[in-house]
Amino acid sequence: KKPPQLHHGYKWGLIFSVFSLSLDQELIMTNNRVKGGFSGLLAESSGVPRRRYKRYTTGTYIGLIAYAIQDSPDKMLTFKQIMKKLEPFVLGDKKGIENNIRVCLSSNRCFVKVPVDPDYPNPKKNFWKVDENGITPKMFRRHFKYLINIFPGLSIQTQQVDECEDNSYAPEPLIPVCKVTENKSEGKFTGPFSIESLLKSDREVKRLEEHPHYTDAQLGTSKRKNVYEYEAVKCYYPVSAVGSELASAKRPRLSSGPQFGQFLPPHVTYDHHVLFSSPLMYDIRYARW
DNA sequence: GGCTGTTTATGGGACT
DNA sequence: AGTCCCATAAACAGCC
């Protein structure tokens, strides 16, 4: 169960050890899978050729990519830079991994493009950055819940959404975005979009998604639906993509759930300096993948 | 031709 | 068992 060699400094080493420590079981399973039956691309089964897949990573690409991007000074990276940063975490056929990461970037609306040169946008020269508004509650629970320290915006937004839900009460003070308190008894944010709520079972999340405010986002649920259905889905693009026709031109994607940003009240400004500028303070106490 | 980004098809695990 | 979601493979388009 040796972790792969690390080449990217202490912080990445620490992070990886967190990954591998908490993923011990999965790491073994993954390795066994590779040994046991995923090593060949094609396998005969009852006369019909079937594709077999190799596993290249133990985490999820969404989480890994998001972390790589958020860990960068400008919170955005080119595809090449992402690949370089994820080298220690993905093992195997480089072409396949590149392909997978491209697909992941391209097909998840939590990743948006920002032109390298806004004055001369080139569709093939972009930075990729994380758009927190594209993160659904399910995605949050699955890929980001233990990376909350680097996504403080989610805390802010979920709270704002809650205030929007029920404005008969005075807004509660904002919870600290970079601290996860163990004391759950006081000052606890308990709205339906609180972190705790989001971390509950899928059934709980399902209930959230059945809220009437979510109906627009639920128009489409499968990425393989008819192309024309895309037009029926409301699309949100971050203010950060100012000057980026490319990002706006990006084909809106169907999502399995709501996006936090779609339900912000009009007076709430989407400020990426607030959302994305917190120093990266990865606290091992909260790091369980 | 290589790189980058998009789309489609499908295997398979997790969940309900 | 059905559905959802993620990972993987592959084909394709556009740019340099």
C-alpha cells in the first residue's frame, strides 16, 4: 500500500497522504480491480466483445481537478497545467487520462473556461476555473464536502439561498467560512441548505431537489437527452467570465440537480474575489475523502 | 500532425 | 430491478 512517489512538495504530499490514508480500502479495491479484470480493453463474454476499463485514479476526477485548480495562485489553470498538477494522483495510460480529464472539464458545468487572452479569445486557449454555482448539492457531497475549506463560497451561497427561502426572519450572521466547528450546539446554521443538510442522505437531498424552486433545473436529467432540450434549461454563467464570450458560448449542460447560483436573490452580487480568494488552508483535521 | 475541447456510447458501482 | 452518476473509450472539429 505504498503511495506513489510525490514530486510536488509538502502540501501535495500531505494532501495525497490524506487521500490515501482515508482511501486505504478503496485503494486496495482499485488495485485489485485492475489486477482482477480491468486490465484488458476488450474481453470476450458469451461471444460478444465487451469493453473492459482500466481505472486510472482512486478519487474522483471532479474533486481532483477542482482541488488542483483551487490550489493554484490565480484559481485557474490551463489544461496542461492541470495535467501536470495531477500527475501524482493518476497512474496509467497518459492519453487515456488526458482524455478523461478533458471530458470531465468539458461535461461538468462546475468547470468554466476563461480565455487566456480576453482581447483575442481562442477557443483552444483557455484557463479552466471552478464555478461554484455549477456545483449541485449532490456533487458537493460527493466531491467537495471535505474540501469545504477551499470552497468557502459554497457556505456563503447556501446560507444566502436559505435566507431567500424564508425572508420572514432576520438574516442570521454568516457562519465562518473557513472553520468547521465541532461544536454543533450553538451558532449552528440549520436551514435546508446548511452544510449539514447537504451532507445528509441522498433521500434528504432528493427532498431538497423536489422543492418548487428547483423545477427549472430539473427540466433535464440525462446528458443523453435530445439536444433541443438544452434550450429549455436555464443557464447560468459566472460574472467572472466577463469578457469571455467563449464561456458564454459554452453549450449549457444538463445537470442532475440544482445549481446554487441560480437562486441567489437579485441584490446578491456574485463576487469571485470573495468566493475564491480565501487563502488555501488545508486542515488535515477535516480532510477525509 | 498535435493540441484542445466536445460529444456520444457504454461499463459498472452505488443507491433506491 | 431500475436509475443515477462517474469513468472510460473513441470519434470528431477547430486551431496553430
